[in-house]
Amino acid sequence: MYAEWAPEPALAGRVACLWRRVGEREGTQLVVPDGCVDLIWGPDGPFVAGPDTGPVPSRIRPGDVLSGIRFKPGAVGEFFGVPLSDLRDQRVPLAALGAVPPLAGPGIRLRDVPDLDPEGADPLPVLRAAVAARLREIPGPDPAAPAILTALRAGRGVREVAWELGLSERHLHRRTVAGFGYAPKTLQRVVRFQRALRLARSGVAAAEVAAVAGYADQAHLSHDVKRLSGVTLRHLLHGG
């Protein structure tokens, strides 16, 4: 069972959603790239799921509970105290991020979160409070991140995006890696894939998905879907 909730107004600028997954049967959940970063509390405690460039199979057992806070693409900033590119394609225990400074707030420190007993308390409110406190203490994300994301989502080329923002291609690359954990072309591929997935899930035919999402043709769509998810579009939609 999976459920998600919109964040409170204080978090809405940087957090996409809060979510919880409860394992109902033994199985593997396929996690595909979406440009987001998640702070997750699982059976072994809290960890960070960095920005992915490919599929990540996630094993879940009956009764397993995972609670998470999902950051919007480009909105993590200095939250974890390490370059976002260091977290790319990684699942890192929160305790391993020793560079994360203590949090201000009502007795909550990010480094203390692993001491909470998941059997005795719901971790999601603790994570939410810790995130809110941490965000009050750090600078905001790169102000150019939303414009970069919007332009790449619209299908503009990297050179065109750089020109529109008044940046060199090298500067755009540096800011995109810092803000999203990806190079611009990888970010473009991820957001185009997510758009295609949304269209396909709404019932749009594959040939039309390819055209609307900005692929050269249906073969290009199929290649990118397989590259990013490891499976076909049909499998993503129907599980087989």
C-alpha cells in the first residue's frame, strides 16, 4: 500500500510530497529516475535516496514500512551537507553523512534521528520536523534551478537553455550538477522520460507520447525508457 500527502505550506517550496509505503507481500518495487531526492525511514533506519540515472530495484517484505519526504528536483540545496552529485545513484545511511550539521528546533537534530525507535514512534512527523528546522537554517537552492528545469522540460537544447539564461554551457553544466546532481543532458532525459510516463499513464498512445514528449520517434522513446527503467513502457504501465 502506498499513500502520499502534500507538504504543509512551510515546506511546499522545496518538498514535493510526504509518503508512506507498507509492504503487503514479498516483492521488488522498481524505482525509476524522477529527478527527486528522498529522505526515507526504512526498517534499518533513515537513509537518503539520491538522484537516480537508472532503475533501482527495492526489495520489500510484508509488514515493512517506509516513510519518506521527497524533495522537488533542484530544491535540495545544501540540505545534506555534501555535493548532490556525491549522492547520485546512491542509498546512503543518514548517519554516514557526518557533514550534516545539527538542526535547530524543538530538541531535534538530524544526526539524532537514527536514535528514534521505529517500533515506538511514527518516524514521519520526526522527519518532517527535522526537515522544516534544517530548511530554516540553510540558504535556499540555486534561484536558477526552476528556470533550468522548466526550459529542459519544454524540450529546449542545452545550448539554447544556456543562452536564454545568460550562461555559458560550462556554467550551466556546473550549476545543473550542483542543483540536481545530474549534467543537463541527463536531467533533460529524466524529465522527458517522466513526462512520457505521465502521458502514457493517462491513456495516450505510445506514438503520440513520443511526439508530445519530445522524442524523435517511437524507437527513441523505447530506447530511453529501457535505458532509464530497465524495462519496456508496457511493463512500467502494466507490470508485464
